[in-house]
Amino acid sequence: MRYIPTTFEKLLEPLNRRQFEAIVERYRGDAYAKTFDSWDHLLTLLHAQLSGVTSLRGLETTWNANGEHHYHLGVKKVARSTLSDVNKRRPVAIFLEAFNLVAKQLSRLARREAAEICRLIDSTPIPLGKLCEWALSNGRIRGMKMHVVYDPCSFTPRILDITHANVNDAEIGRAVPIEAGATYVFDKGYCHYGWWREIAEKGAFFVTRAKTNMRLRSIGKRPIGQIKGDGFTVLEDAEVRLVSKSSSRLPMRLRRIKIKRDEGGPLTLLTNDMERSAADIALLYKGRWQIELFFRWIKQHLELRKFLGKNENAIRLQLVTAMIAYALIRIAATVHRLKIPIHRFLELVIQCLFERRDIAALDKPPPVNPSRRRDRTCPNQLSFAYA
């Protein structure tokens, strides 16, 4: 009989086992837990994300209850104490590199033919409150931050970093590799003149909001061109420069674009792009909302609020695993060309995780036996005729 893999096995196909083992070897990820290796650990945490398990006891029960599927997955049963130990010790870098592997595959699959490269940069808070005494506060929340560089064309989080809540967003932005010709869109929390200068020197562009205390002097007006945009009106387009000692760190030309939103107040945008129209620049910044929707989606549909451990390493591992699960779901939806919304597909995966069904037909009822009896006789078979 032909073997049919489960839905979980099909989702894991983008994770190359050999590449993953090479990563584990590089970081010596199995040095302290040889009986429960990194592959077991990753699949167990992915199962927790895709099944909605929120406790170690529940994860132990549900994972071991599906022991008949462990052989083909290449994993073993898990004990709650073992899982707690590896959550404390296993290097997060292993899971981060595994995320990079699947994120690159998703980017290649969902790549669209676009003349422009756009990257959205933002962070989202992960509140921990009094759950973890080690968590630091930034004055508003106590917990951690998830920093993401997002490609809105392919719905792909390309770069991921996790820090304490008190880490400045601009510090993480400065570590992002700059792609020539790309446009980086971010809010005013990423204000760092040295980084802006680096973006311009590498042949890239940025679009951001100007801080209220930023002193700018107009050098000359520019023709506005298209005044009305998608939900906004362009009020001003001018070339400006900084009026401060910091201006020496910004030798490039800057544009200030003022817009009035149809539903909201005015915005002042800054960019080093001198070619696009003011309406196009404003539209790029409006598209920054897509990364906010991405953060909202993963928080609503993945396990990012209840954690399987209270130590910092366990929380980091769970956050990275959630991003791997998101990438795997996106890859499966793209490969099988599903027409249903991505959150509906995730709901079906949760219900059919260990069922042997075609992913492309998860939203359809399983085949049933026909009501009419089939004629199983062969037309070439000899038959006796009685007079």
C-alpha cells in the first residue's frame, strides 16, 4: 500500500533535515540533550504552535498520544522534564537559522515581478508583566520585543531579531543589511542620522516620519504634481536640510512631504528619494500598515501570549518557532495555490494535523463511497449464456 504522509509531514517538507543537522553541529546543539535532539525539539514546539497547546503537560500528552506518527517524522516521545531542560539550554541561534532557511524559500516562491524593492521595518512588544522577574521595562511594557524586516510583496518576514523591551529600535535597524536600490520604510522610532547616511551611501532609499522636535529648514519648493492620493491629500513637497550640529552627518539631500489624511491628522514625511512623486512616497508610507497587520495576525493565530517556560531562552525559542510555523503555513498555501484566506487554512491544519489528506483539499469534505454499486466485471471476460 502506498504511504500517504500526514498534513504535519507535508508542512515540514521545506525544512531540509541535512541542512538543519549541519546547523545543529555548528552550534553543538545536542551536546547536553542527546536523548532529545534538536530535531525532536523543533518538531515538538511546532506541534505546540499548530495545535494550540499552551502548557508543557498538555504538550507531553498530545504529542505522545500520536506516537504512531513519530517513526515517519523521525522523532521520539517526550517527557515534560526533558522538554523543560532543553528549553533552558538549547541555543536560540539554531532555530533562528532554521527560520532563515524557510523564509528564503518563501521569498523565492512568492516573489512577484516588481520593479521596486520595498522593506518594512518595525517591532512589536511581547508583554510578560510579572510572569518573569528578569524581564526589563521600557516605561510602557515589561517584556521583550520582536523586530522584523518584512517584505510586503511576498508577505515574508525576511529578518528576525528578539531583544529586551528597553532596546532602542534604531540599534536593531542599524544592524539590518542594506540592499542597493531598496526602499526602507519605518516610523520615527528609527531616527538615527548615521544609519540614514549609510542607507544613502549604499544606493538605497528610506521613507520615515519626522520627529516633532526635528528642526528643518526649507531650501526650495518642489512641484507637487498629483495632489490627491489613496486616502490622503499632499499639502507640501519641499527640499530641506537639518538645522543642527547633526546636519554634518546627513550630507545627502532630503525631502519633506506634508500630507493630510482623509481619516486622521496631518503627517510629515522625510525621504532621500528625489525621483518618485510626493503621492508615491506617501503611498509607500501608507503601506507600512501591512507590517502592523502581520504582527496582529501572528498574535491572534499563533501562541505568543502563553509560554511553555518562564526563562528567557524558552520564550525566545517559542517566539522563533511561531515565526517558523508562519513561514511553513505560507509556503504550503503558496505551493498548493489555495484560494481560501490564510487564517482559514491554519484552522483546517489545526483540525487535520495528523490526518492523511491532501493539503489542497483540506477545505473539502473527504471522499465517500459511491451510493451506486460499481460493475466490477471485466468487459473482456468470457461469459456463459444459457438458453
